[in-house]
Amino acid sequence: MEFQSATDKIGGRYYVSVTSGYYCVNTRKFLIPHGQAGIKAIRGSLAIRLREWINLKKIMADIDSAHPTLVTVVPCFQRDDHMNQLGALQCSECPSGGVVTT
């Protein structure tokens, strides 16, 4: 079976993906447009070539040392306020954009 693609949420409204045929790691922000159902990707994204990704991974320890607060960052979906549906729906970082529909 050939690899096709993989996508994972990395926090807030950001997702990272890798797709066959594209030699990069793509980071993209998503949102729910007003009056529409489902999330949509915004135009801007950050694509890192695989060679650059490997180099970034090599220097992560240096980045963590220089900026220790980055190590303690907790994604919104792992915070206590996401332990119930209402808290998750009101999150301003999640794709729902803090919009609660009744």
C-alpha cells in the first residue's frame, strides 16, 4: 500500500499535513466561514521542504533552550476547559471560532 497523506491537528486552528508527491511538510490554518458548514483552509500556509524539516528537527533542542516557555505550551484541546462540549465550543482557538450555535 502506497502512502497517500496524513494530517494532524497541532493546536488552535492549525493542522500539519504531508502528502505523497509533495516533498514538504505543510502547516495550514483552518476556519469556519460565516454561514457555512465545515472547515475551510485559509490561503496562507507554511510549507517546509523535507530537507528543511530534518534540519529544523536537529536544532529543536537549541530552540527549546533559547525559548523555554515554548516547551510548556499546551494545545487548546488538552486544556481543562475542553473537558466538556460547551467549553470546547466556546474556545476561540478551535475551528468553531468560539461561535456557539443553539
